[in-house]
Amino acid sequence: MKLALIGGSREADLLERALGAAGIEVDPSGEIAVVAPHPFDTDLWECAALSLAGKPHIGLARAGWQPEVGDSWTMAANAEDAAEILAASGAKCASLAVGNGRLAPFYRLSNIELCIRSRNAPHPPLPPRGRVRSMRGPFDVAGEVAELEAQGIDTLVVHNAGGRGGWPKLGAARELGIPVILIERPKLPPMEMVETVEAALAWALRHAA
């Protein structure tokens, strides 16, 4: 049986390799499907949910981050809310790791220097008090501590992507006592969900039998 994989996340890439090893062919016309975009790619989630109506499918979205002892987090409903919280925080230099599509609300904060973490050139273009740090993993806490100190960061703004790859910046903020504004995940369309590649693979094996 073929399986349609709607990807865009690291988990989707890992699942595709696991499916191949298990002998399940990944094909857009598959009789069953796994939906695994980035947790914040709401358009792709919504399109997938509509296109898969009536077809057996499951969603794969890694678990979000949760605060632990020593963390100083403020939760924000969305980028606009996070920008308002940041504006009232007294921050002087904020690191933004929120995805290019959520930068615009922060560009109105002319009294705060913005250090934007992005793999690609930001859009819209940088505000006068903005700079880009083009960074690619893998990351570790020690490296992130050095980065935050070198850039003079006093506040971290992050979307709750979850996963191990992006977590070190939060560990570094904890170590340095830097407050974090965490943008909560958007609501995903209703469907059966799992949080791990292993669980998605187990589902695929059951339905492909």
C-alpha cells in the first residue's frame, strides 16, 4: 500500500526514511496519509485536512516546549501579542526566532534593537535598528550562551516549535537568566495526532497491513 506524506518538518524527513526501510512506498496518490508540516505552517495543515477528507490519515506534530524550574517565560497568543509584551518589557535588545512570516509586528518597535535569527533574508526588509544572524544547527547550550552574550541580548522571543534542535537557545536563556516570550502554537485542524516518528510509523504499519 502507498502512503501520501505531507511534509515540511524534520519529523517528516525522518519518517520518510523509516517508511522506506519498512517497505512502505511514499507517493502523493497513496491510499493512506500522514500530515507532518512544521507546527506553525497552518495553511498547509488546513489544506491537508481538506484534501484528505474521507481518507485514513494522521497528523504528526512534535511536542511543544514546556517551562521548567529556572525559566522565566511569558506566553503570547501570536506574534502581535508577543510584540506588545516585548514593547512593555523594558527590553533594549531582543533576539527574534519566530519565522520570517511573523516579523512584521516587531518592526514597529523603534526603541528596541532587534537581532533576527533566520536562515534566509528576512521579509519585510530590516528596520533601522535590526540585524540578522544567519544561523544553522546543530546548536548546543554553550554555543547559544556565547551567542546571546556576544549580541547583548536581554530578551528572547521564540515561537513554540518544539523539538531538540531549537531548544538550546531556551537552555541558554535559563542559564543567563534572560526572560523569554514564547509564542504559542496555532490551533491545528481536528484529526488524530501523534507526537513522534515512531508512533506515526506504527500507525502506518497497522494501516498498510
